[in-house]
Amino acid sequence: HDRHDLLVVMLRGHGRMRLGAEERPVGEGSILYVPRGAVHAFRNQSPEPAVAFAVYVPAFDGRDRVETP
């Protein structure tokens, strides 16, 4: 997202989070800050869906979503 910062709190599940060139394990209780413009992706490695609480600043308007092929 090039117009929003993102704060993510993992509530359930686990997996790997890519932030820029770095990838790290995340799980229940992890808190992640994704600054605007940072390439990021989450890969769920739980047998069940992972659940997270995400806060966008400013409020997400859907206009800056970028997806990679």
C-alpha cells in the first residue's frame, strides 16, 4: 500500500511474514508494523485459517492495493 501504514496483530494461527527482503515467522501475539510502500505478504502455515486484526492509517479506502503476479 503506498498511501497507508499498517499495524497487524496476530490473534490466531501462525505462518511467515515477508516485509521487504526479510521473511520471519509470526504467530499468535505477534505485532507487525508495515510502513506505507513496503512490499509485504503473509503465508499461512496453520492447519486452520489465521486470524489477525489490521489497522490502516489513514483509514483504508481500497485505492492503493497493489498485487503482484
